[in-house]
Amino acid sequence: MEKMKIRKNPPKPKFSDPDTGIWSWIVQRGTVASFICISLFALLVRVCVSLHPYSGAGNPPKYGDYEAQRHWMEITINLPVKEWYRNSTINDLNYWGLDYPPLTAYQSYFHGLILRCFDPKSVSLYTSRGYESYIGKLLMRWTVLSSDALIFFPAVLYFINVYYSGKPIKEKTSVAWHIALILLNPCLILIDHGHFQYNCISLGLTVAAVAAILSDRDVVGSVLFSLALNHKQMSAYFAPAFFSYLLGKCLRQQNPVIEVAKLGLAVLGTFAVVWSPYLYSAEASLEVLSRLAPFERGIYEDYVANFWCTTSILVKWKRLLNMQPLKLLSLTATISACLPSMIQLIWKPKKSSFLYGLLNSALAFYLFSFQVHEKSILLPLLPASFLAMEKPFVLLWLTQNALVSMFPLLTRDKLIIPYIALHGLFILLYHSPGGRQHKKETQSSFGTLRLFLLSCFLVLHVVYLTIAPPRKYPFLFEAVIMLLCFSQFVVIFLYTNTKQWTPSKPSALSTEAKKHL
């Protein structure tokens, strides 16, 4: 009779335990279904943005980033691999010479093959400069869209599955909201599908690397991050966080030397494979390396909201110091800014601290490293999106200032309409019901500050578009935008560093879940 009673009344799976019974099945199916729906919408948004102009459209003689990417495709499919980074009469490095690591060159080669199949004139080495046919533009836009769909999107799904693994069911109710904020980040869409670049590849590899490390697959994560570094050297913004966290973990193992050696071999092996065409001589390797460090452009190039450009209003760095002292000063400032976060990760290598470390490291590089572009703000935005559930207002704060900091660039590219539309879409998503319970901090003093800044930015946008600056100060409005955004980036940097060092308190949801265990 007792056995019959047990059969008739089996214990119900606990609501707070995602690994038992029907709830695990429902959550998993719900995540995949949500991801597919959001992905389709995100792809549609990208297609709509790609209908607008791009960097350098119809603007000879050098056009812009679109022409740079197209030119790299024609270089890689028409010249032997040893000539890709070498200056010659055929490959004039002064005209958009390759200045990214070899994985970008291989990507250009693959995409160039596709263009040659459907529109050979678009990658004809001697006659295609400034080529802007309809089919050529369509194919170029498709290469970015397919890269996003094949690399960045799956990496985000991988991260979401790892991040929410083992969390209480109640904490998973906003998974769709989190997915939407990552896939529909307006800055990445505007730069890749408007301005025209392939940041989705290096960022996608970084997302996958972070997910692998959060799931304790450190060797896989090291390989993936090495691939990200070999696609765009700007991925080095994350290197201090990866290095410190993995070193801290290794030091707590039984055989730390062996653990460090394993990761070192994984990194060196990945670099050796990617760089193999250029390892036949030191000269060939140095030819590639010299292209990856554009020191000749100076410590800053455009009006970017980092330390060097902002303080140049008072301190004329380029006149005051030569190149070598500036490089040393920039390196010292960047390492010093990264150091607190790195020490904390080595001392206490926790997964939550690792995500903060990624954000703090990327912001340190953005604020203090040599030759920073407006588009580099995409790198701090990525870990900020990882932390959207824990600190959503930081993502909102950083995204809105990042958008404003890129406004002059996007205005030159004639992307004002998608800029406004995507900004509005992001705000609607942020304030949607899915994440409302996570945004109590936005009702505090931050809300007042944000409203004040939004008012300032609104006025600046109107002034920038309608009023001509004084002749004596032609870049006055850009400088004001830069100053405001820089001040906010510094505040965010100080806040997130403080949060990394402050032990996180268990959330109410987690505490409630523990009661049921």
C-alpha cells in the first residue's frame, strides 16, 4: 500500500530547480524558440539598415571603409598570400593596405571568391577602385549579414545557454529580453551594417570564448579568443581580463605550471596555424606586424571620446611629445588603468568578476590606448551586454553615450534615420515588460542624471544638424559631444571597477531559490 501511495503521489519537481522535470524542458525549449524569433527580427533590422548609405559612398578618391573591405577582397584573391601585406606597384599599401591580422585576410579571400563568382568586375585588381554597382553593393552587404548570422548569432545562443545554466527558473523569465538587448545593440548594427565593417566576426569569437570559459572549457576559450585576436587586433582590449582570470584559476589548481602550459600551448598553436604563411622568415612576419600598429597616424586621429583626444583641448600632445614618448605614456596609462581589475581577477577569479573584468579592461583601453577610433566603443559594449541582467542601467548608460559619441561619424555616413530608429528601438526594448523587474536602479538618482544628459544630447543633436559652427572653431560641436561622452565613460569606468571589487550580495531570487533546496 505504501508503494502504491508513492506511485500515485510522486514528488513534484521544485519550481526553483531548472534541472528537474518538466521545468527544465520548458525553459530550454522556450530559450531556443525565443532566440529564433528575435534572431529573425534582428536580421530584418540589419537588412533595413543596410539599405542606407555606407562609409565613403560616392566619395572619391579613397572612398571609405566599404572600399577598404572590397579592396582587401580583390588583393587577396588576385595576389599570392606572401604579397598581401607587402608594398609593391601592384599592392599600394597607401591605398587601403591590409592592416588587420591574417584571419581578416582569409575572411576577405573567402568573400572575394563569392564576389568573383557573381560579379567579377567588383574584384578586378586594376579597374575596380571605387566600384559601386548595385549587385556589388548587394553582395558586399550579404557578406556582412551572413557573417553575423553564422558567427555572432550562434555565439550569443551559446553564451545565453551557459549564462543561465543552473539559475532558478524565476531568473530565466527575462531570457528573451537579454537576447534582444545583445542581438539588437544599435551601435554594432550601425557600424557593421551601416558604416560597413565585420566586427561581428571578432566579437562573435569573443562571445564564444567567454561562454567556453564560463563553462570551464578554458582551452577551448583560449583558442577562440586567440582567433578573435587574429581577426582584429582590437580584441586585445579584452586580453588583460582573459589573462588574469585564467592565471588566477591556474594558480589554484594542483599543478599550476601544467595548467598554464596547456593554455599557453593552445594559444601558441592557434597563432602558429593562422600565421603559418608568414613564418618562413622573420622579415615576412615583421611585414605583417608593422601593418598592425598604425603609429604613424598619431595618438589620436578623429574626435573620439577618450583621454588623449579630450585633453588635447588643453594639452597639445602631438606638439608636446614625440612619437616614442607618446607610445610609452599611452602604454603606461593603459596598463595602470587595467591593473586594479587584473589584480582582483588573479586574487579572486570568480565568473561574475570575469565579466566585470572584461568591461573594465575594454574601457581602460578605449580611454587610454594609442590610436582609438569611435567604433572601438563596441568592445566595452559587449561585456556590458553580458551584465544586462545584473546591471541593466550600465548597459543603457553606456549604449546611449556610445551612440552619441558616434553621431558625427554616422552623420557623415548619412545614417541619421537608422540612428534615430535604432536608438528608439533600443529604449523600447529596454523598458519592455521582460526586464522591468531588473531596473529598480534606474529609478534612483541615476534616472535624474540620465534625464539631464538626454536633454543635453537632444539639444546638441538639434544644434549639430541645424546650426553652422563658428569659422574659428569648425569642430566646436564635435568637441562638446566628445567632452560630455568622455566624462560619462570615466564615471562608468570608476563605477564598474568599484563593483568588481565589491562582493556581490545574493539576489532575492537566489535567496528564495536556496530555501527550496
